[in-house]
Amino acid sequence: MTEDEAKTVVHYNALLFGWIITRLAKDLLIAAVSIIGLIHAVITVGSGHAAVCFMASILSIILVLRFNADYLDSLITSKKEEEAKYEIALSTLDGLALISMALGCVFTGVHVFW
């Protein structure tokens, strides 16, 4: 491997690492907000819809983290069919986590201010 090829490999390695960390940071932020919202919903009895939404968000994040490892494995082994399956599952779960968290926040706001 030449020096230029080695620099290219290091460059792409850094890009991949940055992408993974950024994705994880977003998912962990959604999980943290959902956990705080779930605790608030449990303490202030009466916001059961919010609790369900926050739990759905937390479970979605857990599944995203699980499928993400499998997705990366399918990328490394070049299994195209599995890549497509995981891409759909990850984007669906990612959207579900975000929407569930947002709905939980809305239900909490409605409960607090209504």
C-alpha cells in the first residue's frame, strides 16, 4: 500500500467514525429526552399517553442501536439484500423514535398546561 492509499484509508476511516458518532449522539439525545419525559409522565399521574409515547421512543432507540450493529456487519460482508432491509428498518425506527418523542412532549405539554 502506497502512502497516498494509506492516507485515503485513514481519511475514510475518520469520516466513518465521525458519521457513526454523530448518529449515536442524536439517538442518545432522543433517548435521554424520552427517559426524562417518561419519568415526568410517571411522577405526574395522568399523562399516560405521554408515557406510552416516551416508552415507544426508548424502545425504538434500543432497536436502532441493535440493528445498527447488524447493518454495519452487512456492509462489511457486502450482503446487499441485508443492507437494504436494515436501511429500511433503521430509517423507520429512527423516524418512529423522533415522532414518538415529539408526541410525548406534546402530550406532556397538553397535560401540564390544560
